[in-house]
Amino acid sequence: MAKGKFPGMPGNMNNMLKQAQKMQQDMMRAQQELEEKTVEASVGGGAVTVQFTGKKELTQIKIDPDVLSDEVEMLEDLILAAVNEGIRKVDELAEAHMGKITGGMNLPGMF
């Protein structure tokens, strides 16, 4: 058997390792870029707006003063909806950002 080759595996093992290392470096760089991004989600026609970092850290909540005269339960529902929408947007951003590197490979738990 030739050095660095395995039966049934195309290509050179060294090349595969180099590609894996490059992908890992690219993913680390993309993760850092993602952490610097922010997303904003708004619900109730702008009644509640939240902002998240790419690390899913809630950094800002804005509440339209007109909503404060409404029922507390409604405001709580709006805040929950805005936070959940913000998290969904961060997930979409991460999937799109990291998908460029992984080429659509399904790598659960990576981001």
C-alpha cells in the first residue's frame, strides 16, 4: 500500500488533513466574525424591539412608550415574541454564515 493512501479512500491523506485544518481555521474565523455581528427583531409594529449579538447575547430592549399603557400581560407577550424572534434571526445568520464554509454539510452542534 502506498504511503498516505488507504484502499477505498480517494486522494492523499495529507491533503485531506490539510483541507480539514483549513476548514477548521475558516470556521474559527467565521465564528469570530459572527460574534461581532448584531441582529434586531421587532414585534407588534415596533412596539418592542430587541437586539442580539451573534453569540445570542441580548444587548438591548426598546419598548414604545405607548405600549406601557396596555396590559402587562400583553407587554410580556410582546417581549417574549421579540426575544424569540431575535434568537431565530441569530440562528439563521449563523447557519448562513457558517454554511458558506461547510458547504451545506450538516454538522450538528457546531454553531
